[in-house]
Amino acid sequence: MKEAISQFRDYPISVDFRHINGVDEEEYLNVLDELESKVNALIIAGLQTKRIVEKVNQIAKKFLL
């Protein structure tokens, strides 16, 4: 991903990579809460619990308005 992003270095975008160790649902939710007001796009991989999916859907709705 970092290599692909280097193709866009001339554009006014920034990318924030977060690594969450293990399967800590609360840590995932805390990171999503922190990023929610800062992002225009979101790509995540990893834990997919009901609460995390609901949070991601909540964030996604902001992009659709």
C-alpha cells in the first residue's frame, strides 16, 4: 500500500496507517472514533464484529450525504 500511495505524492492527500495488535474490539473502535472526523475515505482490514461493522457503516453514511 505504501508503494501505491507514493504514486500520489504530488496530490494534497495524506494517508494514516494504523496497526492494531490482536483482536481487541475496543481498540478498533477507539481508532475508528479517533479517525471519524478526520477522514474522507477509509480502508480497513481485520476484525469484523457487529459493533465494528456498525461503526464503519456510521462513518460511511457521512460520505454519502
